[in-house]
Amino acid sequence: MRAFSYPDFLLYWVGMVISFTGTWVQNLALAWLTLDLTKRPPYVAHQALLLGLVTACSTVPFLLLALPAGVLADRFTKRKITLITQTLAMVQAAALGMLAYYHLIQIWHVLALATFGGIVSAIDVPARQSMTAELVGKKDLMNAVALGSLAFNGARIIGPAIGGILLYKYGAAMCFNVNAISFIAAIIALALIQSPKQILRPKEVRVLPEVVEGFRYVMSNTLVRDLMLMTVIICVFGTQYGTVMPIWVKNVLHADASVLGLVMSLTGVGAAMGAITVATVGHKFRQGMITLAGSSLLSVSLIVFACTPRVSIPWFSFSLLPTRGMLIPLIERTTISLSVLVMIFVGFGMMLFLSVSNSLIQLAAPDVLRGRVISIRSLMFMGIAPPVGGLLIGLLTDHSGPRTSVFVAGIVCLLTVMLFASASKAVRRAA
């Protein structure tokens, strides 16, 4: 964990863990709230599509803003950009909480605020991710990227579990307000760290020529180009299963919001295990082979998940017992579907691929282009993949059911991995 030897990175990392936890609490509540708002005509026949539309609204802004945001990240202080975006994200969460608390929220509010959050995130991601290299330096970048993934996915374990309990006990408004409060930790951390050393270019911004310069670099570097192509295909089909998880839990498992939280938490357990693996022993293996192994595991796990019958197994879960105004945590014996445990392997494979491919791309990018290169990856990962993948899997689920949609996604990902494993020497040989 060499990156933790940098005090500013450690402070930044702690703030992000708290903020990411709140984000996962909100994500779970937003999906469940969408189901509640669309359970009556005229929406009920298109619930999966509307879930995909909410995902699309939160990510379509990346299509328009990710590339200009990369230019801004290369031109201006990344820490200040991130401070502004984290503050605006807190405002979005507070607005959702207020509307839900007063029972005013409608589906159009969800879509509008999801779009606003997407705009904020499109500006935030290139600045925040490219700032990592400035906090730790290139020699410890892979370790820092893996620890950043651990922060995100450690929160992914805790957040949905907390969100499931809060949603069950207090409703969606509490989840949104918890997320708003969580941003305070990230804002304080960003305010306290020293501005990273950044080579700022002249402030005159020529967006189109500089975006073209970033694309030329990506296309000229075979490794970066192939990793970008793999990222967009794998993320369109392999990482959008979350769109249909509320429907899977309700209609296949016949369970409630607490089980949805458990499903998403187990994905986070696998992803956190993957991040720890990369951070501790990732340097001992060829990073290109790790990306291929991770994407293969993700693909096969999705196929197994879709095919696993609804068999229940013994399980121990946490519950909260209200006693004299207090909430007492209990461990109780229950059962859970075997298919849910497969999500650990989905998360593990996904993280091996995303974390290592991200570090390879950042290491390859020159300092003056890193913001733009990361913005192009953000465009692939969050601008194209979620809206396209979310809508595709939503339509397929409405037409053929959640099992078929997840199975098809796994097959497409597996074929993609086989293609790049055989055709891309740059990926196979990446050190």
C-alpha cells in the first residue's frame, strides 16, 4: 500500500471512501424509488426500460461534456474543479431528499436530477482521476489506482447494505440525505490537501483542437486504443447488469430491498477483493494478462449467474431490532439464492479489468495529455456504456426477461475477450 505514504493521497482517499459510501446508498434508493413510482399504469409495462432511462439520464451528459472536461482538467487546477463538482453533487442529493421527504417526487424529478448529477459527474471524473498521478507520482500510480478502486468498491460493500436497511426502515428520503451529508467529508479533504503539482498550459482554451489532439494520441498508441475499445464493449454489455437487478430481486428472487442491498454488496465484496489483489500482487504479473483474465472471469460469471437455478442455501444476515427507541443489530439465520453468491466473482473480474486497464492507460499518457486521455476513457466507460447498455438490457429484459438479457450480455463479453486475446499483441504483452 505504498500510495498511503503520501499524506495528501491518504486524506483524499478517506474523504472519497465516505463520499462513495453515500453515493451507493443513493444509487440503491434511486433504483427502488423508480420501481415504486412506475408500479402503476401507464409506466408499469415499461419498468425495466424506465430503469434504463434513469441510468441513461445520469450518464448521457458524458457524451457531450467528457471531452471538454478533459481539456479543462489539463488547463486548470484539478483540485479546485473537484471541489466545485463535489459541492454540486451534494446539492443534487439534498434536492432528491427534500422532494422524497415531502412526498412531492415524481418520475420526471428523478430523470431531471439524474441528468443534473450526470453533468456534474462528467466534469468531475476526468479531473479527479487524473489528479491521482499528481498526488503520488507515476512510480506508485498502479497502487494508487487500485486503492482508489478499493475505496469505491469498499463503499460498494458498505453502501448498499446501509442503503437497504435505511430504505426498509425509513424510506428513500433518508438515503438521499445521508448521501448529501457524506459529501462533506470529500469537500473537507479536498480543501485540506495541498494543490498537487500540475503543469498548467496557457489558459486560452481551444476545445476542439485539443480534443482532436487527445484522440490522435489515443489512436496512435496501439495499447491505449485497444484498451479503449475493450472498455467500451465490455462496459456496454458486461457492467450494466445493475440496471435489471431490482427486477431480478423482485420477480426472480421474490425478495425485498434488503436483498437488493445484499446483491450489490456482494458485487462490491468481489470488486474490493480484486482491488486488494491488484494493489498487493498486481505488479508481479503482466498487467495485460490481468486485464484479459479479469474480463474473462466477468464474462463467464455473468453467464453462470443467468443460468443458475433459484436454489436457496443457508445464510446469516444482519437485521435491526427496535427496542425502546433504539436499533439493536442482530445476526439471524435465513436463506438466500445461490445465484446471488456468483456476484462476488462478477465483481472480482470486473475490478481486475477496470483497475488495471485504467492504470495502463494513465501510465501511457503524457502529463500534458492525461486529462484528455482520461476524459476519452470516461466517455467510453460512463458516456457510451451506461446509456447504450442500460437501454439495451432494459429493452431485452422487457422482451425476454432478466435471465436472457444477462446471459446475452455475458456471451457478447466473452466473444470480445477472445477476439482481443487473439488479435491484440499490445494488450497481451503489456508489462
